[in-house]
Amino acid sequence: MTAATVTSTHHGPQTGIEYASRDEITALQTERAKSTLRHAYYNVEHYRREFDKLGVHPDDFRDLSDLSKFPFTEKEDLRREYPFGMFAVPSDKLVRIHASSGTTGRPTVVGYTRNDIEIWSDLVARSLRYGGVRAGDKVQVTFGYGLFTGGLGAHYGVEKLGAIAIPTSGGQTERQLQVMRDFQPDAILGTPSYMLNVLDRMRAEGQDPRDCSLRVGIMGSEPWSEGMRRDLEQGFGIDATDIYGLSEVLGPGVAQESVETKDGLTFWEDHFYPEIVNPETGEPVPDGEYGELVISSLTKEAFPVIRYRTHDLTRLLPGSACSMRRIERISARNDDMIILRGVNCFPSQFEELIVKDPTLRPRYQCVLSKKGRMDHLTLVVEQAPGFAQADADISANRLRKAIKDNIGVSVDVEIRDYVDSGEGKAKRIVDNRPRA
């Protein structure tokens, strides 16, 4: 395949599949999708059963539009096949197994061949380069190491890029700060909510975060807003970009925002095929329209996924930093939707209003309870440092009114000195409603 050449604003001529023409990318995706469908059908009983149930066969696939004929894969499918029922290779071909936390039931278990690990490392290295990390940089990795894909996935990508990994893992904030002071990292990887914790801790200890050595931060593993990006960039004096991935599809490295454009995440279409579907009907929607992101893997050996419903809400946009298409920043998940008196709302909508108030921090939780037969929401928000209790009362009333005016629901607002949303992924929804 002949790669196109595109001139990048900061780094001169660029070549590679991410700069190929749309026709070249489409041809590659079609070839790889055909191979993946056959691999899944003949090696994973679940896919063979589900394809047969719909009366479709891999030979029915001729172009990318035919993918809509094939069944979706849901997280519950993966849980039902726990632990290894979705694997498409024998155990002697595996080199690693990861799993989700399983906090809402059985974990989802994923496996990797040696070639899968190589591709994953390449994609994370590509993502880090797009996010502004360079060979020779020292990179502090605060994603958790272990069964969670974030830490090791990022680590291998750092090394593949030729940068230096500092594997601090998650938590132990005092140790993170010591490493930042002593090792002088150029870049940091982690969840945006945890980076906000680090920022606050530095200020509480009398340090100016802008004096630290960091140049770039690559954040992911949870939805975050432009307001939080602004807080992190201004707070640390860095460029902050978004990385996207999920364990069921690969881990970090499915899409990455360019540090030069910061206009959505380039989706690595040579290894994944994205669709946007109507969350209610499952029907595909045109590029540019909002809906649920559905992903099919194109090169995975151990754990191919066909039309995996991510429940992440976004839209597909034309390429900008390169010819591959972008997804808009993930700001909400349809399984995080809260319905209050007939009004659909998402945590991200509350965050958009929180970040507009300088007396508040974008650290919050949506606490659901019952008042009589009705669902009730209390929005618990952290107060920004340096403000008094009188300011908190005014802020609560102001935010309550803004939510009513902009979203159309009535909620209680409680302002606290500190909101513990977790050391890793922020826990945005706390459901205290009694179980039926």
C-alpha cells in the first residue's frame, strides 16, 4: 500500500498509513474486516452461534456497509462467556490476560497473542507521539498496573516510542509528587480526575505546579470536559490531550487527540472500524451525527470483537491531523444517563455548569435516592480553595438555578470542602436507591 505524505504543522513531512487516502484506508479496512469475521466465526462459538441465528455468514461481507448485517456484541455477552469463552486462539498462543474490575458483576476477560501485544504497543506509541511525547522523554505512568489494561498498555507504548517509562501506577499521591520533583518527568499519563488531585495536593503543600518539569499530559479512562482540560493546562502549564480505549477492544490506544489540533481524537482506522448507531434502534447514523460508538477490531488475534457496543456517546468527524477520521471527545455514556421526572441528563451536563463557576472545582458526584416514589438527585460538588461557607451557600443556589434553567430539572446541591471521587477513575454516580 502506498502511503500519502502530509505536512504536519510542527514536525515536517509525515508518512504512514494514518496519512493514506480514504480509498486506501477503506480498502485496508475491508480486507481486514473480512479476515476478522472469518476468524471470529470459525474460532469463537459465541460468534458462530450469533451469526447463524441472524442467518449471516462471513462470506456475505463484501464491503464495509455489510457490517451492519452482523450482530452486536454486548458486555453481557463477554460476561456470559467468562472467563475464556470469547478467545479465538488456544492457550499456548496467549502471552497475556487482562480483565476489567468487575465491580458490577463478573469481570470481562481479554487475551493477547504476542502479535496483539506488538500491535498494541505500536498504537500506544503512535498515540503518545500524537499527544506530544517524544523519544527520550521521561514519562510518569499513573494508570493502575495489574489486570486493568491502562498501566501496562501505556508502559509498553512508552518504551516502544523510545521514551523512558516511570511506572508509578495509581494512588500514593505523596510518592507521585516525590517522583515528579526528583525524576523531572517530561510527560505524565493518568485519569484527568486523578491529575486534578495531584494539582490540588501540590498547591496544598505550597508548590507552584507550573514550576514542575512537565510539558505534556495525556489523560484518559474517563469522560472529561474542556473546562477540566483548561484547569489542568493552566494549573500545570502543560498541553493536555485525550487518549481513548477500552479493555474489551484493546486498552488505551484506540484513538488519540493531536497536541497540534486538540479537536477530537484521531481514530486508528487501520486497526478498528468505527460505527455510530442510534442508541435506541441500533441503526447506523451518518458521519457527523451523534450516537453510540460501536467498534469492530480488524487485526486482533486472541480476542476479536465484532460490532462491540461501547455505550460511549460521540460522533464521527473528518480527519484533521491526518486522513483518518476523528471521534469527538467522549462526554457521556448512555448507560450513565439519569432520568429525573422524565428528563434525560448526564453527569457531563452538570460538569459543564460547574466549571463555569470559579468558586467550584470539577470534582463532584451525582447521588441518587428516592423521595417517596420519585427519583431524587443530590449533586455533591467540591468548593474551590480559598472560599468561605457563605460563598458555598451562594454557589449552591447559583448552580441549582443554572441546572434548572439549562437542563430543566430540579436537584439539590451540596457544597463540600472535599469530594472523594476515587484515586483512579472518578466515580460520578452513587446510586442509593433501594433495590427492588
